[in-house]
Amino acid sequence: MLKITNPATGKIVAEVLEDNAASIKRKYMLARDAQPAWAAKSLGHRTKVIRAFRAQVAARKDELARILVSETGKPLQQAMSELNGLLPRIEFFLDHARKTLRPRKVHDQDGMTEVISHEPLGVIANISAWNYPYFVGANVFVPALLTGNAVLYKPSEFATRTGLEIAEMLYEAGVPQTVFTTVIGTGTVGAALLKQPVDGVFFTGSAATGKAIAKAVAGRMIKLQLELGGKDPVYVCDDVDPVAAAAGLADGAMYNAGQSCCAVERIYVHENIYQPFVDAFIKEVKGFKIGDPLAEGTYIGPLTRAPQIKVLEAQIADATKKGARLAIGGKRIRTRGLGKGNYFQPTVLLDVDHSMTVMRDESFGPIIGIQSVQDDAEAMVLMNDTSYGLTAGVFTKDRKRAERMLGQARAGTVYWNCCDRVSPRLPWSGVGDSGIGLTLSTYGIETFTRPKAWHLRKA
Ligand code: NAD
């Protein structure tokens, strides 16, 4: 049995039956048998079913948000924001599937016609993360189902109840149980799922697991997509209002207790405005309400996974040993009745540099290093000094200055005067250890298909 613990209280909230090699094999065989009939249904039918799923999410979002809070510790308002944000994301896929999947005539001359069609991949494995389970899940299973694939969906062990709710809503909406199937358990179960001869693996999670998955499927001629972590930098130029920039970036760093793949993880500030920026940033962080994720106004809840506390403590110890200054925070919270949960103080480290792990390794917590830089050139070098490449941002009044820098940024997504933002209209992808492949946008529909080339000569 998989025990599900509430990160805010340490209490077990549910026990769920885990899959094993035999049950996974059975689920795979059923999915394999069911997929052709699902692909043979009209796109209109599949669209109707996903629209019905969307309606269920909309109708049940209060209850779904509380379930999400119970297993991830995400503050209720942020859980509601995720569910509210899911609705337009699904709409995007519904609105764009037909045009994206329409067979395309690319040549028609002298009796010879050439057409490209989009064929489903077949049966795909979707191994998912817990930090935004509705977003990262739906980025895969919605377009995968719309394009006629069967999906073996392994929710994170930290978002299992949410995964089971997603499945129930899809079944209620009309997706056959053999076409979308949950595979429940920890990483061991994920590894067992990869042993099945699936046609594609779509993974969201850490770079370390992504690399293990790439090794596990090496040599198999199947599609592999890896949406991994980041160490996302932002540079604050000297022409901006430091108070406004600090407010936006504190939110970008600390929202969901910093547990976002595109959370701001490193900040570089032009030396001319370094001090006012730091003062405003600390003031902003001091204003964040920490506590029970179900309480009104809570902004920072517990960390979802207890072991992450040790990662943050190690990064802080490493940084301070090498000369960083702890401006605020730095410790696990044991007071105010929060001791049984995985609460960590929002933490700001100053005088940091790239010899410190806090500026190199993903923190995935409410902790940030702020470094002063002399000019744009120094900022640019530091921003690109990373094995990751998910997002990068520049805050400046000058669009040209931003575009010059963002053009050089080695990242899948770049931001001007904004951060920690995802749009269904734009592709979501990473460079380096942030992964391969993409989700979202019309490319994120096509990615669940393979193009088939038709050469048609009139007799
Ligand atoms: P994780 O790598 O620990 O786990 C992700 C999933 O992989 C879980 O379902 C887990 O059970 C499974 N898993 C673990 N070991 C496995 C193995 N050997 N074989 C197969 N499956 C295995 O990541 P997490 O803690 O769930 O998520 C946090 C990470 O995800 C962060 O690094 C974050 O940046 C990243 N993330 C990236 C994106 C993106 O879009 N790029 C989005 C959200 C989260």
C-alpha cells in the first residue's frame, strides 16, 4: 500500500493500492488492445469527451483543490489558481486540435499529390510530477488523448489522489478505462512501467530521474520527452523601479514555496540599484504569510517532500561557509504549531557567487541567492553559467536591451519584465539538463503524433 501523508501535519491521509509488474503488464495489454478503436473515433468525439472532462473540473474545483492541498501542502488559493488556469489550457487544446491535425496537402501537380497526415504514436507512458499535477499532467494526457493515443499515467506518489480524481473525471466524461489508465506507486513502479513496450515516454520531473529514464529506454526506437528542472536566472537592470521589480521577483521565487520548475532561482542585480532592491525584496518576503495551507491568506505552506529540507539546509550551510550572508530565514520552522509539517523559512542569501551550490543546483524551495553585478555583460555570463536552461528573464525599461540579452540566453523560455509564467500558446521546453522535447502550443499537440507522408499518383 502507498501511504499518502499530509505535508502540513505529517498525518497519513490515505492508503492506496500500489501497482506491481503483473498489474502494469495487464494494464499495458488492455491499453494496447483498446488504442486502435479510440484512434478510429472521430476527432469530434474525442473533443466532446475532453470538453466534458473540462466541465467536470470546472464543476468540482473546490473539492479538487482541497484534495490537492491534502497531499502537496499547496496553499488553497494557489491550488484554486492551478485549477482555474487548467480550464483555458484545456480550451487551447480543444480550439487548436482540428486545425493542427488536419491532413496537409503540400504538393498537387501533374497527377501527383503529396499529403502529410498525423498518426497517433500508440500507447504512451506519462510519468508525472507533483508540484503542478493538473498542469503538467494535462499538458500530456489532454493532447495525447485528443490525438488518439492510449495513456498509461503514473501520477507522482505525492499527487496520487489527484491522479485518481483525474482518471475518474476522464471516465465520467467518456474516456474508456483501458484508454486512460493510472499506474500507482513510487519511482520503482515508474521504472517497472518503462519495461512495457510503449511507443513513447513523456516524463516531467527532476533532471536526475530524467537521466535515469533516458538510460532505461536507450536503444528503443521510441519517442522520449523529458521536462526537467531549472536554475532559472533573472537580471535586474539599473533603469527599473527596484521596489516593483523586487515585488514581482519575490513572488516568482517563493510562490508555491519555490516548488515550480520555472521558479526564479537566481537573481543578478546591477550594482547601482542592488541595495534598494535587496531592501525591498526582504521587506516583501517578510510580508508573506506562512502557515496552514487551508487558512485564508496563506502564501507559503509546507514543502511537499520532507527530504527537501535537508537539501535546503545543505545549500545554506555551503553558501554561508563560502562567505554568503544570510539576510533572512535559513531554518526549518518548528514553532507556532508548524513543527509536524515540512515548513521552511523563506530564505534570502546575499554576497553569493557561483562557487556555491545555491547558485548552481536546483533548490526547489523558498530560498534565493541575490548577486550584485557590474554590467550587462557580467550578468549575461552568469545567467548562462548553468547546466540547466528552462527560463531566463531580464527586467529593464529598455526593450532593445532586454531583447539583446534574451537573444543570447540559453533557455527554452525568456521573459521581459515578468517571470514564472507559462502560456498554453507558447511551447514549453528546456535546453541542457532542463530536458528534451516540448509540451504546449500547437507543437505540443503535434508531438503526440508522427507525421505520415502520402505520395498519391492518379492512375
Ligand atoms: P522526480 O524526478 O522525483 O519524480 C517524477 C516522477 O518520476 C514521479 O512520478 C516518480 O515516482 C517517478 N520516478 C522516480 N524515479 C523513477 C525511475 N527511476 N523510473 C521511472 N519513474 C521514476 O520529480 P518530482 O519531485 O516529482 O518533481 C520535481 C521536479 O520536476 C523538479 O526538478 C522540477 O523542476 C521538475 N518539473 C519540471 C517541469 C517542466 O515542465 N520542465 C514541470 C514541473 C516539475
